[in-house]
Amino acid sequence: MDYDLGRLGDTEFEHLVQALAIAELGISVTTFGAGRDGGREATFKGRVADPNDPASAQWDGYGIVQAKSMRFDSPPSEAATAIAGLVKKELDEFIADGGAAPRRRPRPQYYIVATNVRLSPVAESGGLDRVEDALANHSVGLFGYAIWHYEHICRLLAKHPGIARTFAGFVTPGDVLSQLVEMLSGTNPDLGPTLRSHAASQIAARESLKIETGEITDTGRVRLSDVAVDLPAMDDSFRETMVLRTILARGDESLRPSHSADRASSFVIIGGPGQGKSTLGQIVAQCYRVALLADAPMPITPRIDTAIANTRARLRDLGLPTPRNRRWPVVVEIAALADAIAENPNLTVVEFAARQLRNQSADISAGQLAGWLAAWPWALVFDGLDEVPAASNRAAVISALEALIVEAKMNDWDLLVVGTTRPLGYENEFDELRPERLELRQLSTSEGLSYGRQIIATKFAHDPEKVAQLSGRLEASSRQPHVSKLMVSPLQISILEFLVEELVELPQTRYGLFDGYYRAIYARESAKAAYLGAALRAHSEQVDWVHERVAIGLQVRSERTGEAVSSIPDDVVGALFAEKLLAQGYETESSALAAKLEKATRQRLVLLVPHGERRVTFEVRSLQEYMAARWLTSGPIDTVFERLDALASSAYWRNTWLLAAGRVYATRMHDRDALLERLRRLDTETALGSFLGYGAQIAIDLLEDDFASAVPAHRRSLIDLALTQMSRWPGPELKRLSGLLRSIVNGSDGVSSGMALDRIEEAYGSTRRSRLGAVAILRDWQKDGGVSGHFARKKLVDGDWRPHNNAQRASKRAKVAVGNVLDPYAAPITNSRELRDEWKSLRVTLNAMHVVDDVTPAEAITVSRSDFDVRAVPTGTITPRQEELAIRVANAAPIKHAPSAIAVRRLLAYIDQSKVRGDSDLDL
């Protein structure tokens, strides 16, 4: 078989050559990892079989194996000349020059050069002779040499099929899926056609976007391949990178632990509602499907052929190459996995993936899939950890994922893993994967405008005049400050684009954005001539109520069960309509009208869409949260505030809470001051609220949403509350606070700017924990221009906040048990035997966490922004009294013991997040 060596990158080609050298020469070969290896991929010493005559001759001495990989974009003769020149340059390193010692030692006696170049054997003029001449006539004086060129390496791969299988994702030529039987000996002979059919069907099936505005506007449907974009994110080092480019580049490497133990093989994409994290996961999978089908016989079907061609074209437009390592992509919705594990706690991820493939018409067993996973490179996309609430079986799901990773490492699988989650509620559950974090940043106005234009150009491709008109309206709208601040995520831009088509004036707030979307869709559906249009016009109150009731019920159910995509039978929708109509006096016609409206949900009823057989759901989770927010804010204001108080601490409910606050602020103007006061009371009414600062965290969220921007007094009240977060032991939210305050102090509101600077200056002068918050913010501003940068540099002149000069870096120092560190500060507080016994038990629990100690403010900030794994702590043993004791002791600790206090805060937040907050009576 001819193998496709051109797909191998430099590192992968080196790994291939190393494996062949060990197979051919034996255990005397020493391989070298990536990095400055002195020009050697492998060395050998002693007796080995002569590679040119292994049956009857031997080499005896020191030798080098050198890999020389070249891209195939030059003629073979030029490539051969280049290889000969590189060989001469490498050997020159071993020769003394002008009396100076050789740059490299020891001098080799034997030399093997391996290249992916085709070398012609034509006597004297061929490429093979040119490379042989460079080896044979060099003054280094080789005793022997061998040339492993393209044809020779192909013969070696045929001789060593295990090595060929290890690199099958790269080197299998042509239609890769048709050659599986040959490449993967012992597998089911039907596996290739099965997987080809599955890849082809999925590339077409996954073209749909979550919001199908095309169905509403009677224009062409917008497909994933039409509007796919690469999105900017911040990596672990706080450097900006592009998500798809980063992930696909890593996927083009061999990620077997034996090849890249020091390289991360996993990524976690962290983004807020509608930021595009799930879509990025789908695009990754589509890229690999295109790579697998690139050389498949065409045509397949018109729909599939179009999807492949469009995806290829979109990748070219984005400047992304088709992946060289043709990984098999599988997308696993984590919440669906959670559902399955709830039914069968012993279910493995591989068994679930096999079940999912069978549901997608791929007849494959878990055993076959495991064999395929061991032999072929994969890309596993785990989508939506945030959709499995901490209060459900999230721990069991994480255990299943960790078991898969352990198996992959033990069996040396080539596995690329991509996980997605919202930031709120994420407690580093993917840490066993040791992933690189990619935190999506908000889009700039120009980036958002570009995405909106792409949607318009796609939807109205056959109407250039309409494209120009709508693009002009969108661009003009983007110059309005309140609109530009909404153009920060793909979902919100998609909605804005739709509203540009439908409305004269665009909304000014995020709540207004979703509300406008619902109203515009409702108006369009109501205008239809059939019975549904008439029913919508006559019964908007009932339709609104059913949307709200279904939304709150699904939110509650998801929190309690962790269901994948929460849905309800369509007859439940009918029952809700009947209930509402009866309650409002429609005794005679309620059943018939409810039946008609129920029937409508099988196609679409405003935001409710079909999901599976005779079930209904919301097309996008954010729309469900918007409708749940409407339910929360219905009724007397005291009832509304009670509901919001109950949900304020929950990360799962946070987006719903923010939308609810937006509705209260927009529709109940006389209750605005009371809303802000309730928010402030979240941080004063309980010891836990004061310690964690949920009110201040929500204030940061609201300010990032540009909440209350039209009322400076209310906005300043939120700024004042957000600033109180500096007085607490620092957490990840301080990074967001520093960015928010940067825009405030550099902005045009002098009152807000002065208030922020005064509070930061006051905190910086403190000797308590508020100093840490100030240091964190000032360090983030240090390289700024404008007011923020000048202020930060002026304040940070003194150096007592910096890391220790002579001490070992905090991250390298030995870690100590948290309970033991805090023990001295418990003594003054535990002034009774009962309290001492409580502390003794609590200290044992806290000692399950280990942190660095004796830190400076800068080191404490670094610790506060690092990952804490609190899952090993037996949280069920902490009583309410111990919780209050932990808060008091942590607050008594000085800055040098900040990591221990920070660990306590993170632990108590984790415990609080694990509690179910929704009212179970609202489940449907």
C-alpha cells in the first residue's frame, strides 16, 4: 500500500521514524522527545542489523537516525537537492572548523536519514544518488548509512502494520473509511461503510442552527456552513487566541501519551449564554467529518454533497485548513449522558457513544467502538456541562469522563477532547483532563457587525438590494451605544439581525432584546391567515402564560434531574391551555381551542418547537430562561422579590435572574429602588451572604449587561455594591470587576470614576483582605493607558505586594493542610467546649484541601485565580454551625494565609451551589 506521508506534521513524522527505528534496529535505540534534541530523532549504540542487508550484515558502533520532513509543494528533484543539502549541513556539525572544536559530539559512525520525499533511483542523475553522495563522500567518514525515503518507509509500514495503525489517521491514503478493514485488522468488515454512512448523514444533519429565523421570516434557511465563525478567547496565559485555529492545530498532532505526554490533549471552552461555545464544538466535529469524507467517492446525495462543499468553502474563507489528522468526531451532550447514567450508574462513555451512534442509524456495538477508539484518532466533544446542575448527578458524570481519560492514557489512545460550559457553576470538573481553558471574550462591535452582515448575505443571497438595505440599517444601528453594547455574542447578533428586519427601533437592553424577539415572532405568526393566526391574535394572554408556565417548569425540572434538553409531551401544553382558558371562563370552547393550540405546537407555536416524538421544548436555552424570567416577575412585587431572593445564589438560575431583574426594571419603574435594595441585602442578611457576596457578584453581572445605564444614580448604586467585593477574600470574579472598573474610570462619568478610584485607594491602604482586591485590580491595570494605567502605576510603586524575591515561587512550594493553617485563628473564637469540638471536626474536613502558604498579596491573587478541586472534601459532614464557624475563622486569617481562607470561600460556595433552589411544585 502507498501511504500518505504528506499529512504528517514534522513532529508526527519524527514519531513515526522513531517507531520504525525501534522496530527495525531493536531495543538499543534511544529516542528523543520534542525540543532541542541536537538534530537527532533517535540514536543507537552497539550491534544492530544493517538496515540495507538485515538478513546477513550488522553494524557495530554509534549511529544517528535523522528525520527530514518536507511539504510536497516543490518538484521531486528540488526536494532531493534540499534533502542532500540538509544532510550535509547536519554532518558538518561534527567536523572541527578552523581549529575550533566540533559543535556536536560524538561523531556518528552510522547514519540513517528518513524522509517523506520520493527519491528517484535513476543512476547518477536521480534524487537517491544525490543524497547517497552527500552521505558517502562527507569528511565525517561514515562506516555505513541508509536512506529511508518515501517508498522505503511505505515498505516498512507494510512490514510493521501495528505502526501503520498507530498513525492511520494521518497516513491512510484516499477514501480512509473504505480502507478500515485493511488498516484495522480484526474489526468488523462492515465498520467502514457504517462509519462512512454515519459521517455523511451527520454532516448534513448538523447543518441546522439552533435559532431557525429562516422559518419565521420566509427566507432561505441559514446553515452552519454559511455563518460558521472562529471566535476569540483568552487562553491559560491570558493571551488572546482563536478557538477553532487553536483546537484544530492541536488536533493535527498525534496526541497519544507516548508521543506528547507534555502537551494538553483537551480543551474546555468557557462562555456565557449565547456566546457560541456549543456551535464551536459542532464546527470542530464538522471539520473532522469533512476530512474523513474528503476523498470519498462522490456524489453521495445532493444534500450531503452540498453540506461537504459548503463546509470546505467556509473553512477556506476562515483561513482554516482541512485537518490532516482525520479524527473520528463524536459529539456527546453531557446532560443526555447524565440522563443515561441516572438510569444505569455503570454506563461508560463508550457504551453511551455506541448507543448514540445506533440512534443515529449506525449499527455498531460498544466493543467495536472501543476497538476503533483504540486504533484510530478521535475527537470527542462534550457539550454543556453547565446543563447538568450541581444538585443532580454531575459527580457521576464527571467520574465517567475521568474513567474514559484514565483508559485513554493507559491504552495510549490518540484522543482530542473538547468540553463546553458556562462559567457560572463551573468548578473545574474537567480538571482530570488537564485541559487548556479557552474563555470566550465578547465580540467587538466590528466583529459583531461582520457576523450580522454574514447572516444577512446568506438569508437574502438572491436579493442584493435587500442585503444592502438591511446591512446599512444594521451598521447604522451599531453606531448607537445601546445597540453596540448588545452586539457581543453570536446569539444576540442573530436576534438583532432579525429585529432589524422586523422593527423600526431596536431595543436598548438585553431583556428588551429577547422581549423584542418574542414580540416580533408573535406578530409575524399572528399575521398568518389560518386558524392559528386568528387564535394567536385573540388569545395572546393565554399563549404568553403557557410559554411562561412551560419555561419555569422546564427550568425546575432541569435543575432537579439534569435532563439533556428538557421537554414535555405536547398534550401537557394542551392541558395547560385548557386550564388557563377554563380559569378565565371559556367553559364551552376551552377544549376545542386548547386542542387547536396544542396541535400548533407540533409545527411551531411562537417560541415552542417540536422535540422528538410528540414533545415540545424551547429552541434555545436562553429563550426558555427569558420566559421563566417572565413567570418569576408576574404577580405582586413582594412575591417577585421572594422568588428572586430564593434563586439569587444559584449559578444555574443566574441568567434567568438577570433577565428577571431586567424585566422588573423595565416594567415596574416604581419598584426599581426596592430591587436594588433587595440586591444589597443579599450581602448583609446572612453570614454566608456576607462571606460570598452574591449581591456584589450580581451587581457585576448587571453592570456588564449595561443595566440601568439611563439612570446614573442607579448605575452608581450598582457600582458601589460591586466595589464591596474587594472587601472579601478574592475569587475569579475580581478579574471581571477589574475590567468593568477600567471602563468606568476611563469613561465620561466623573462621579462614578472618582468613587471607584477612592474606594480602590482606600482598599490598597488596608492591611486586611481588601488590600488583595485592590492589588488584583491595579495589577490588571498596570499596562493600561489613560486614567486607569496612570493610577495603577502610581500606586504600585512600593513593592511590598510583589512575590518574595528570594523565596521559591508559590506555585512550587510545598502545600499545607487548610485546617492546620487556620487552627491558630480558631482558638479565640472557639471559647466553649461545644465550639471546640465543632472546630476539631471541621478542621479534619478542611484538611482534605491543601494550599501554598506564607504568600504576598500578588501570590495570593494568583492563587485566587487558579483552580481549586473541592470535590474530594466530604461536604456532607459540614453542619450549618460549622459553616458559620468556618466563615469566622477564615475572616480572622491574615493575608499571608490567604490561600487557606480563599479555599474555605471556594468550598462554601461549592456547597451552596449544590443546593436545589427551584420550587418542585412548578415541575410539569
